[in-house]
Amino acid sequence: MSSLNFAARAGRWSAAHWKTAVAVWVAFVVVAIGVGTAMGTHKLSLSEQASGEAARAEQLLSGAGFKTPASEAVLVRSGTQTVSDPAFRSTVHGVLAKLRTMPQLTNLRTGLAGEFSKDRHAQLIEFDMRGKMDTADKRVQPILDAVAGLQKANPGFTVAQFGMASATHELNNTISKDFQKAEKLSVPVTFIILLFAFGAFVAAGVPVLLAFSAVLASVGLSAIASHVFHASDATSSVILLMGMAVGVDYSLFYLKREREERAAGYEGHEGLFRAAATSGQAVLISGFTVLIAMAGMLFAGTKKASSATAPSNVVCAKF
């Protein structure tokens, strides 16, 4: 076959040096994960997450230099006792005493008339988190643990915390747990489906391994890229979603073409070369098309596009 496009040359070289190709790919995945983990992910700030007029307002506030803290509140409530009862006051004093020992908070306030409910069965204790509002969720866990301990020590009362830092903390934990659950389910389920389709472990395993390793590499690369284009909370989830779907789909497309070439009489490396020159080239062009289309969102000023452009690395990383 006379075609010598890039995909065909890459396919022929990989077939002739498959051990080197696999070693380089595994090393790339390991390095991407290692560097990405070491650098960490830089998330979108509150002003970057907004859009339209709200985004302009957030940018003005951010540029004005106002130090807006992350405010939190602890609710103390009883179904039977009021704020004037000794047991209620004792519980509130216990909460205040514990919170005063927490170095993560400041500006502890309570006792104002507006902090009692109308029926006087609940009281609100408010405070601010120290440090920047955008990173307060990373420092709120000790306070959440302390409030949980106070709840256990006072079973007859409701002692609960809520605020921007604690809400963001819980949201991030939920997203992380969902991502881990998806990791555990997506790979085996995909493998089982392909095993039924191909009837062979190797044929079913190659697309899954390629897709999942590319997802891992892209998560690492997205963490590195987030220091330039800040990432949203959904970045990892979108990478997994698109990476497994597109990775497996493109691998199957490639495998099907290679089997057709074999059926036509082109065995060994020649069959792989012809598959790479046709399906491989189509996959490569398709991957770069997705990359360019997604990256266009960044030029349009959509900050959250970072969660969409990162997965496109999954497509191009394979080739």
C-alpha cells in the first residue's frame, strides 16, 4: 500500500517495536500521573465560575481587594427546651467553648436577638473561616469533626454545621466518591460487554486497558494544565465519561478494520499497516477535531471549558 501518512508510519513502527511502544506509553502514563499528583489541581475560583453580569460583579469584588471570609454557622436546636432553659444554655456554652479552641476559625459570634428562632427552640452560632474563601473547604474538616463530636455528646439536641466551606467540602467529597465508584464500575462492566462481543480476553482487554490508561494520563495532564486553565469540580468525571466511551469506541473501530484487512488476505504487519493508514488516520483526525472544537470554548471566554478540553487529551494521547 503506497499511503505513508503519519498514522500509517506510527502503526508500522509500533508493530515492529511493540515492546518499546508499550514501555514508552506506560512510562508516559506513570509520569503524567506522578507529576499531576505532585502539582495538584487548581480549581476555578468563585469569580471564575460565574458567567454574564454575575461574573462581572464577582470580578469587581475580587479586584476591589475586599477580604470576604467564608462564613459558617452551627445550629443548636431542641424540640422540647427553649433557649432560656439551663440545659439549652449549657449546650450552647459547650459548643462555644469547643469552637473557641479551633484555630481554623475567627470572629465567633452569638447572643444577638436575631440568632434565636421565633419559637425560641433554636439558636445560631456564627463564625468565619480564617484565610481565603476559595480554599476554606480544605481547612473546615477539623471543625466538622468537632461539631459531630458535640452532636454525639448532646443526643437530646440537634447540633449541625452549615456554610460555604462545609458545603463545598461535602460537594467535593461527593464528587470524589462518585468518581471512585465510576472507576470501579466502568472498567469491569466495559470489559464484560466486550468479552461477550469478541469472545476473547485479549481482544476485550486491549481497548479497555488503552482507554483507562489514557484516562489516568489525562487526569494527570489536566492537573498540570489547571495551573494555567483552572479546572472545574466536574473535570475528572467528564474525563472518565468521555475517555472510556471514546477510547473504547475508537479502539473497536481500529480492531474491526484490522480484522477486515486480515479477512482480505493481508496478514501480520501488512494488515496492521493498512488498518493504520485508513481507520488510524480517521481516528487521529477525529481526535484532533474534538480537541480543537473543545479548545474553542476557551477562546470564547468560557472558563468551565477546562473541564471539557482536558478529556480531549484522552483522544490525542493514544496516538
